Amino acid sequence: QKHIKSLPLDSLDSHSSSVRRQGMLLIADCSKVKPPLEGKEKSDVLVVCITSIFALPSIEALQRQEGHKVNSFQDLYNQSVDALEVMLRALLSEKPTPAELQNLLDHLALWMTSEKAHERLRAVSTSVCLLQAASKHPKFCMSLEFPRLGLLIGQLALCVGDPEKEIGHQAVEGLYFLYVLMHCQKQPRRKMGPVTAVLHPMSKENWDIYEPTRTCQNISEIVKRFGQFLSSEQMTDLLLTALESLKEANESTIEASKTILTVLLEKYKWKIQKQVPKIVDRIHSQLRAIHYSHPRQAVMMALCRLACAFMEEVSTVLLKYPLPLDRDVAGMWRILAKTEAACHTHRLLDVLLKELQERPSTSGDKASILPVAAASALFEVLSVSMCTQAVKRVYPRLLMALLVQVHYSTGLSLPDSSASRQELIPARCVVQTVKTLLLKMGCHYEFTSVEKEGGWELLASSEEHHRGVGLLARAMVHYSCCELWRILYLLVPFLERGDKQHKLTAMAFFVELLHMPQAKRLPKKYSVIRLLKGLTDPDPVIRALCVKGLITMADWPEIEIKDQVPVMINSLCGVDGRLVVEALADVKKIFRGLDGASYVGCIIGTLKPLFDDERVSVRSAAISLFGKIIKKMKKSQVLMKEEEILDSLIPLLLHLQEGNPDVAEKCKNALDECSRLLEWRLPKQVDNRKGWHNHQEGVDEICHYFVKKHQENVQRLLFQSQRYLSSTQPSIRRATAMFIDTLIPQSSGTGTGIKHNKVLSALKGLIHDPEASVCIFAAQAHERVLAVYRKLKYCPVEQHKVNSESAEKHKSLSNTSTTQSTSSRLLNALNLWKLTTKR
């Protein structure tokens, strides 16, 4: 072995040829000695011997290099090859089994794919020699299977398409001997003994199918002949061998591979069904290794043929690839959607839809993110123009499944095992697919409308999801989106099944579709009764949506909603303020025909607490809705009690001072409507948007109006204002202190029965307010209210009563004077600070 390995591989002479020949003949003789060569030692010997001959330059190159006659090199080469074949036959005779034959052929297979034609020819010719030897060996064991028969057939079949005619002819001959072996092996009565008896009836003329001008037909016929003998695993090996060869940028090899793949996937696809996952994985790995367009197209075509037969199995394998999808997996999904047969695209979409209807999970025994993978796959499928009609068939179900899947995916993270988990947010991934679906169906205006309103961000938020769904549904109704009526009728059964997220998404969409004319044709049990039932749902969002839907149906013919108003309003108890104002946004619809104040009263009672909500949007919406309700009423209708309107004046006046232009505008409109119903003429200072702390005359005029024109309501107004001293907004606390500071002194001689002690106590708590301006006006109000209190309690006409009071009364008076003194000192200090600040 060492001598052979040391021989040069770039030249051939009598000495080196002799050493090679003698070395290999010696190995052949030693094969009969026990123990025989085994394992790595044997493999190393084979590699050295085969390489020492196959790696030699071609005879023509040697002749040009040395300038000798070709015959001399040919004779030396033939002698070396003969010695190699003797050695290989000797090794096979030592162990005449299919496994040993496969082992020897495996050492030759590497050279069959060489870029050099003379190396390929040497490998194929030597393989034919081995196969012929096996077929003629008297003790060749036929009871054992070939370990990798599919691989062996594939290697030789690919050589049939070689541009060198001699290689193709030799490959066909080798396949003939292999076919004979397989034919004998499949005969129950012939498991041992020579195969020569079979060679005669199987005339070689019947296998002389090689025709250089029609190599694809040659290969096709060969594969068909072997197909009857191959098992599922062997058939898969043959197919994978053809796929593996596509990495070579050789046109003849590519065409040969395509032929093998076509025959297998058309004639014998039923044999490889269980091996689909293995095949798809190999296709993916091949795509990652192939960078030329032609072989990539061949691999993709094989995938298409496989998917046409086993769409469900292929799709299931592709869905298990990690997210985000790499370039090759994305391309595999797109190629599946490009099939010309519509039935295959329908099957593909059905598979994806089925997965989209499941709930993803990243914890527990049933952890699965296949629904998110299905959304990613659908995104790729939708990019293919050929599938538009197939998508239209299942568009309503796809849209609703995706919207529910967005809700499922909010807050969902990919498993830790996913290397790319940080690169993909599941909810955004599904939202992207929703966008693509809408654009695919031509909903461009709807898409733009939702985009402008920030609907996509709402859709991907767990708290705002239902608002995003509603925004999308409203846009689709507004622009009369195609297939909307199909979505409406799909939602009828959709509302009755699924979990919380499923029902919430469906309800949010359904409520908006009630604005469609077609919705009026729905039976009551699918519309009114279903929404009334939803008023008792434990989810407050569902209850609010049901109220909104019932209000929408208020003007439907033969639908009576007004009797359900108290139930509807009661269902909103404890519901977030934003949900309440959204639910009651169109409440004016139900006022038509109402003849009792209780209905409007319960609605107003629900809105008024929202005037003081911490969120500006909720305050603004509640005040605006209140103003619209008041505007719809006439004095003669008596739909509201006067007290309910009076109780709204102070909140509206004080929120005018909030400093928010939008809230101020809503308050102004609501006050105008209240004064109209009360038949009051509020002073023009109410319309002034300037803050009272900079324009004292405004609050002076308003308080003067209340005391002069509506003295009987002063106590009510003052009581309402006191609770705003604890408002969370400094501007409201400041305005309240100024209002009290002005109202009490002006009403001191009216006998209104104001309880000064409670007012003083509340004002005293603001003297140390974190906001400096609040401290100043609270101290000022406290000083003036205290003065009024002392004047009323200790006036000169009753001074004799003071002198006759007990010691305890005198002590109480001293405490009051002390409080006054402290308040005065604080007021003086704050006024000095205020003056310094202005300077």
C-alpha cells in the first residue's frame, strides 16, 4: 500500500505500472489469507489503489506529455486496470454478498461524478466489471437485500445521460447486470447459486436500449424497469440521489435528474408517501446549496409534483421550519401556490386555514406555533398572482381566522429554542398577512383608512384589539368592501363557538356589520336576541359591544329597543369609561318615541361620572355625548328632570378651566344646551376661554349671576363644587377654590344656609397643595370664607351673647382666631411669593 501510494499520479511508465500491478495482485492473493482485510484498513487500501489508477491523466494527455506512441501507454494502463479488477473480484469472492458489492461500488461512486470524462469512464467501466463478476459468481448470495440499491441505480442512471457516449453505453451495461441480480433476488426459488442461468432467457438485446440522441427516454425506461423491484426506502434513495446531483451545474446531469424525478413522482408516488418529510427536508437543504437558476427550478418542480400528490404532508413539513422563514422556505411556499391546477391551490389554502383556526401556545405539552407559521406561509402564498381566485373562495374564513389569530398572538413569544425569536413578533407577523390579504382582494381604500387611524397598531395590542377590528370593519362597510355579505353570514355561527378571544373578535366585527342594509334581514334570534344575551356576559368588552349593537338596531323596522334601555345601561356598570362612551356613541337613535324621563336619566347618570375621568379622550367624549343628548330634547318632552341638568352645570363650568381646547369646546356646547332647556341666560363670560386665575372678573360675573338670578340653587351649586377640591387636576382644584372664594362672599347675606365649616375644612387641606397656584387661591378662599363665617356668627348686634359664653366657648373662639392668624400669615407669604414671581 505504501509503495503504491508513493507512485506519481501525473505520469505512467513501466516501473510505476509494474509496482501498481504487482501490489494489487499481491493484495488479491492476500485476500484468501485469514483473517481477511476488514474495516478502515480495507477501505484505505481500496482508496489508494483506485486513486493510483483513476487519478492518472488520460492516455491522450500522457502521449502529448511524453511524446511516445499511444499504444505503449495504453498497454501499461490496461495492465494496471486488469490488476485492479482482479483485486476487486478477489475481494468480492472472499465475501460474495450484496453488502460487499455495495461497499466496493461505493469506493468507485465518487469518481462517477468527476468533472473529467476519463475519470468518470474509468469508474463506470470498473463498476460494470464488478457487477458482471457478481452476476457470474457461482456463490453470490441473493438472500440479502442491497443496502443502498436506490443510490446505486441512481448513480448509474445519471451516467446514462453523460455527454460521453462510451460512459452512457457502459452505464446501461452495468444496469443490465444489476437488473439481472435484482430479478433473481425477487424470485422465491433462487436465493443462492449462479445467475448465469438467468442471463440466457433475459437476452441482452432486450436491454440494449441505449440511444445517445434520446438519453431522457433511456433513463425513463430504466427507472420504470427497476421500479417494480424497489421498496419505499429504496425508491426514496433513488429520488434523493437524483436531487443530490442537481448541485452540479451540468446540463446533462440536470436533465437526467429531472427525468428520474418525473418518472418517480408520476408512476411510483404511492411508494414514497411515508418518506415525504425526508424528501422535503432534502429539497430544502438542496435549495440552500444551489445558486444557479436552472437546477433550482428543477428542484422546485420536483417539490410541485410531490405536493400535487401529497399537499397535506408537504405543507405540514414546511410549517415546522423555524420562523422567520428563510429565503428558500418562502420560495417553496410560493412555488406551491403557482400550480396551474386550481384544486391543488384550494388544498393548500385549506391546509393553512385549518392551522390558522388553532390557538398557538409556547408552553405545556402541546406547545405549538404552527398557526403563526401558517400566517407567515399565507403571506408568501398571497404574493402569487395566480392564486387570486382560490383565495377569493375562502376569503371570509381566512380574514376572520387571521383576525382571531392576531388576538391569540398578542403577547406571544417564540420558544426559547428558536434562534431567531428576537427577530419576529408573532402578532405583527399575522397583521402583515391581514394587510396583504386585504390588498389581494382589492381593498385599497379600506387599507389606507385603517392605516391613517392607526388601526394596525390597535389590532396588534391585546387591550385595543377589538377597537382595531371595529375600525377595520367600519372601513369595509363604508367603502362597501367586496364579499362583506359573506362575512356577515359567516359570523352568525362564528359567534357561538370558540374561546374568549374568538368571541370577542367576532363580536367586534359583527357589531359594525349591523350598519349594512343586508343585516336587517337577519332573523331576530341571530341579531337582537343574541345581543341581549350578551348583556350578561362576564366580559365587560362584550357587554359594551352588545349595547353598541343594540343601539345600532334602534331604527330597524319592527325592532323595539327602548324597553331594553335600563337593562342595557345596567350592563355598563363597572365598565371602563372609554368603553361606555364608545358603546353609547349613537345613543340619540333611541330617543325617538321615548316618553319617560327614566330612560334618559339612566343614560345621563352613566355619562356624568365620566366627566371626571383621568383620560382626556374619555372626558371629551362623555361631555360631547351629553351635549348631543341634551340637544335632541325639547322642553315639552320632559325627558329629563331639572335637577339632573342643574347637577351638570358645575362640572361643565369647572372643566372649561381645564386648559384643554377640545374639552372646553365640548363643555361650552353642553352648557348652551343646558341653559336652553333651563331657560337660563348664562353670562357671556361663560364663553370666555381665558383662565379665571388671570381674569377674576369672569368668575365674579358668573357667581353674581347665580346669586342674583337663581339664589335658590346656590346651595346645590356650592355643594357640587366642593367635591372638585380633591380633583386630580391642579387646574380644576384652582378653579374650584376661586369659584368658592367668589360665590360664598356674594351669597353671605342671602340666607342660603351654607355650611361654612365643611367648606373651610376642605379649603384648609389645599393650603399645602403641591401646586403653588392652588395653595395661593386656596389660602385666599379660606381667608375670605372664614371672614364671612365670623361675620355671620359674631356680628355686633349679638355681641352680648359672646360675653356670656362659657369658658369652653371662649377657648373655641381663641382657636378660631389662631387659625385665622395662621391662615393670614400664610396668605401674606404666598401673596409676597406670587408678587416676586411676577416681577
